[in-house]
Amino acid sequence: MKDLSAIILAAGEGKRMNSKTSKVLHKICGKPLIEWVYDSIQEAGIQDCIMVVGHKADQVKSYMGQKVKFALQEKQLGTGHAVMQAQPMLTGMQGHVIILCGDTPLIKGETIKSALDYHIENDHSATILTTEVDNPTGYGRIIRDVQGNVLKIVEQKDTNQDEQEIKEINSGIYCFKTAHLLNALAKLNNDNSQGEYYLTDTIEIILQNNSKVGAVKIGDPEELQGINNRFQLSEAERVMQQRILHKHMENGVTIISPLNTYIGADVDIGMDTIVYPGCILEGSTKIGENCVVGPNSRIVNSVIENDAEIQNSVVIDSSVGENTHVGPFAYIRPESTIGKNVKIGDFVEVKKSVIGDYTKVSHLTYIGDADVGQNVNMGCGSVIVNYDGQKKHRTTIGDNAFIGCNANLVSPVTVKNNAYVAAGSTITEDVPESSLAIARERQVVKEGWMEKKGRQHK
Ligand code: UD1
Ligand code: CA
């Protein structure tokens, strides 16, 4: 198959979204509508893509960048007029072009592929993707003759009583022989109830030239659902979410409560990992095998290695090593690297830090801008004092160091290997290897003080 192109129509205003953002840049499962459509044409094996943009064109262009060619439709004079704007890029092409709408993200690559195959095998000049719906109001209707041959598409606003009864609708997705589409576009007029150049009129024009036209009826109308408002956006989100969760379950991931789990489009999860209810896994997150995630954890753009456990915690732009246990109620902030067999316990915050293998940070600790070695023990309530009010500083803790409870390490400072910081110390100077640092007031005991003061226990 040579000369295969796709045109994605995305110039419309999308008024009913009530948004400053272009409709096609609204996201489902973390990915803009337009990118879902683009990805499905790639899956169908079509590399060459023209996007017709108009309203908020700059937003769409800067999002898609170099991946596609753009045709600008300055005034939205109809879907036929939109395709005319792509004409210069198609002239001379001998193959086929598939036309889709930027707001129909649920269409699958395999559906496009099989429609295109059918179109080519039957030597059609045009093939329409259609479906039957219970309520066809608003859609263009497929008009067939008694033998079932497609005759034309009539828009809702141009239908008569009989045509309004027809339940087979135009999805807005078509395959065309490029040359025949270009011929038909040249003959389009806007002589209809909306005064628009309808792409749908090309069907009748092509038939008048004695070329073959056909339709592929899609069993599942869900795939063709367009998005015009935020309600439909949420419906599409639900459908896509279900597809994503099913894919993971097929791959061997246990998702205990699919209705209470959110997984983004680009998340990868290994076999035998269990995802508990309330989890949100987003971005380019990659979770290994045999992990336990959740309940109620949010993991964004992070790598979690095999056998790790993340409970009721947030992990953002970071990595967590094999067999490490995080949470409950820990917060791993961006640019953190947590090693293997580490324990990060409750109410621990880690930011822009490295935590070595076998280290324990069991509770109530802040580690910011620090390099913590292997097999370190960070006592309860210990704090890396990384901010002096103006600048952040880094602290280093060596392997096998022991940081006592409630110690402050005022950055920049270094605690060397095997060193011991006594509980309650405020460390402002480096602690040499294998030594003890105590930096606190000595305890004073005043015997019989209560009696002397004439106080009594209650
Ligand atoms: C269109 C079809 C209708 C079909 C329906 C499926 C026509 C005339 N009608 O109707 O048969 O049932 O889709 O959803 O084609 N667009 C532009 N420039 C324009 C007009 C539209 O780029 O000047 C884009 C829109 O951004 C959108 C797509 O084309 O992505 C469809 O436009 P829309 O106005 O939604 O068409 P419908 O009236 O729904
Ligand atoms: Ca529409």
C-alpha cells in the first residue's frame, strides 16, 4: 500500500466545552483527544498525517509539533471546506486518504485498518464508517437503495420525515481514493440548510462519476462517539479507562476494584502486581512485577522496581528500588532515588535525595537535598535542615551511619561512614568516620526539687 495519508479535522470551535483550551487538547486518561486519534492512525500503519486546524490553532500546533503537517482553515465553512484546505498537500497523490475527526478518540487502530483493507480490496472510491444508534438525532443519515447500496448522506438539518427514522449514521470517518476525493471537492457547493460545504456531499458526487462507494458498519457505536461537551468527555474517559484496566488484567495484574482505580495511558505494570482500590497511576510510570500498590497511592512518572510495596503514599518523578517498602503516608517528591530493600515509613518526606540500599527511615523524618548511604538508620523525627531561608544546601550521610531520634543535620554537613549522631543533636559540623557526635545540653537533675518547691503530685 503506497501513498496512505490521514486527515484529521480539528478546526471547529468546540463551543460546548466552555473552555479556553482547544477541544481536541482536552485529555482522557492523561492523553489529549487529538493524540488518541493520531496514535490510532499510526497503529493502522498510516504515517503521513495532515491536521486541519482553525480555532485555537496555535495550541494544537505547539502540542503536536513536527509529527504532523498542518493546514489552516481560517473560517469554518464546513467539513468539506476543511478538507479543501489540505488539498495542496494531497495533489498528485495516487493512493488513499482516511479522514477522521479530532474529537473521536475512541476509534481503534484495528478498526481503521480493517476499514481501509475493505475499502482497497473492493476497489471503492469512498468507504464510509457507519453504525446504528438508538437515537440518531444530530447525525448525518446513510441513505441506501432497496439493494442496500449507499446512495448518499443526508445531514440532520436536511432530512425529511422518512430519513429521520433511519438509524444508520455517518461516523464522520471515511476512506477515499485521494484523486477521486480531490475531484469531488472541486464540485462541492454550500447549497444546503446550513450554508456549509459538506464533506458528506462528496459521496453523491463520486457516485455520479460511476465510481464505487461502500460502507463499513461498526458493531460497537462506542468507538465512534464524538466529544462535544464535558459529559461526553467523562464518558469517553470511562470507556478508555476500562480498556486500559482490561489490558493490565490480561497482562496478569490484579486490580481489586477497577471502578476505584485510575491508570493513565502510558503506565506499565508487571505480572502479579496487585493494585488496591483508590490508586492513581499516571504519566510514564513503570511498575515492576510482584509489587503491592495501594490502597490510595498516587504514583506519577516514577519507576517502582519488582517486589516493592507502596502503601497510602505519593511518589512523584522518582524511583523506588526492588523490595523496598514505602508508607503508609509517605511523600516521595521529585528527583528522589530510593534504593533496594529500603524502608520508608509513615510521615516521611523525601525530596531530591538519594537513599542507599537497606537504609531505614521508619517514621516522621524529612530528607531534603541529601545523599544518604547504605544501611543507614534515620531515627524518628530526624530532619535534614536543607534551607537557610535563602538557599538550599546538600547534606551527605555515609554508609552504616546512625542518626538518632530528633536530630537536626544543618546543611551543608557530612556525616561519614559508621558515624553515630546522638538523639536530639543539632549537627552543624562534619562528623568523622566511626565517631560519636553529641550536640545537645547536658541533662541537669535536681533531686528533691518537688518537695523543696512545696509541690505535690496530683
Ligand atoms: C459531521 C457530519 C455528519 C456526521 C457527524 C459525525 C458533515 C457535513 N457532517 O457532522 O454526517 O454524522 O459529523 O460526528 O460532515 N470541522 C472543521 N472545519 C469546519 C467544520 C468542522 O475542521 O469548518 C471539524 C470539527 O472540528 C470536527 C469535525 O470537523 O472535528 C466535524 O464537525 P462537526 O461540526 O462536529 O460536524 P457535525 O455537524 O457533527
Ligand atoms: Ca460533531
